[in-house]
Amino acid sequence: MEIVIVRDAAEAGRVAALKIASVVERKPDAVLGLATGSSPLGIYESLAARVEAGELDFSRASGFALDEYVGIPLDHPESYASVIRRDVVEPLGMDPARVRVPDGRADDIEVAAAEYDEAIAAAGGIDIQILGIGANGHIGFNEPTSSFASRTRIKTLAPQTRADNARFFDDPSQVPTHCMTQGLGTILDAHEVVLVAQGSAKASAVAGMVEGPLSAMCPGSALQLHQHATIVVDEEAAALLTLSDYYRYTYANKPVWQRFEH
Ligand code: F6R
């Protein structure tokens, strides 16, 4: 794991965006794994500014969303299909036909989930997976006790996750109880992952993910098994890391050939 501690939330988005940009520059038809929620918004804004400036082109890239609510209409403004279109596809100039979101409305959820994993594999796998982390340590919507081997499937949202996501809905009771999410095994198959976390509410989850034991109680800790995971956190989210001086030292002394900033 590479841990990058930055000043604030805006810097976290900017630095993580550099990582994604470097993948798309190297491979214009890259396959991106797309998270929703607040954490990656700075990444998408930073990438969109570079698209606007003519420095980056996502028109040949494709994308797979991490998750989708189950039991919410497709055109609901908070369905992840709507959020991905609004926050990612349109601002980045992606081809909507190349971007998929799990089908939370499928008659047969199990078949739809299996087909989603098959589609990712058929696309050659995810080149870079963007992630946030929940306050309870979830990545995707793999809530605590999710299997590290899990594939895309239906999950019940933890009460804390529903409460955290209530800010996106007019009424907390409207937050769906279920979702379809890439599994931890699906996420671990991505060639590279970049996770961003900002704010003190994430500090405990970040510490568990990076320095805690491998444990299904902190699903993010599964990333310790990934060969190429970059964790970009602001000072507040890094507050409970015991080796933060070491992470700063490592990043400051990165050899030029390993740097992703230009
Ligand atoms: C989003 C997702 C979740 C969020 C997490 C953090 O697609 O899968 O894991 O990344 O709940 O949410 P925010 O970023 O809103 O704090």
C-alpha cells in the first residue's frame, strides 16, 4: 500500500486525479472503476477541469460503477446511474454506451450480478478502481463481515450507512435498504486501486484499513492484499495512523520514476 497524506480534501482530489490521469494518458481506452458518494467528487472535478482544458480525453475510456441501490427508480436523482451520469460521464466526456452501473432493478438480481462481473472480465478487467471508504470501513457497499472473496451481489446496507447517506435524500426513510455492489474479490481483481478519504469521521476506518489486522470487520483492510493500492488521505483522515511520519518520509523521497505527479 502506498499512503499519501495531503493537506486537505481539495488536495486529496487533485493528487488522486493525477493517478487516474496517468493511467488514461498511458491507455486512452482504460477501464475505470467508478465510486459515487462525496469522497471522489474532487477527483472528478479535477479531471473534468483537465478535460475542459483539452489536456485529457476520456472518450475512449469505459467505466463500471462500484454499486447501485436496489429498489430505486433508474431516473431517481440519487440512483447511482443518475449520479454517475451527472458527476462522471457528462463532465468527463465519457461515452455513455461504455459506462455500466449494476442493474439494481433486474428481475433476477443474482443473474444480473454475475453478468456484471462477467462484463468486467470481458472488458479486460478494471485498470484503475476509484474508491471511498465508509465510516464503518466498508468499500463499495461491502459492509463489515463481507467475505474477502465476495463477488458482485446484493447486500443489505448497514444502519450507519443508511444514516450517512440520508443527506442525499429528502427523507431518511427514502434511503434504500439494499444495494448491488462489486464484491471485495471483484475490487481486489482491479489492476490498480486508488482510495480517497477526507475528514475526521473517516480516521478510524482509515487506521483499520491501513494498519489494522486483515479483518472482515474492516472490509477496507482487504486492500492490504492488493499489489497496487494507493491511499490518499487528508490530515484529518490520517489522524489515527501511527506510522504517518514514515508515510510522509516515503512519499517525499519517492524516486522520480515512481512519481505520478507532473
Ligand atoms: C460509493 C461507495 C461507498 C462510498 C462510501 C463513502 O460508490 O461504494 O463505499 O465510497 O460510503 O461515502 P462518502 O464518500 O459519501 O463519504
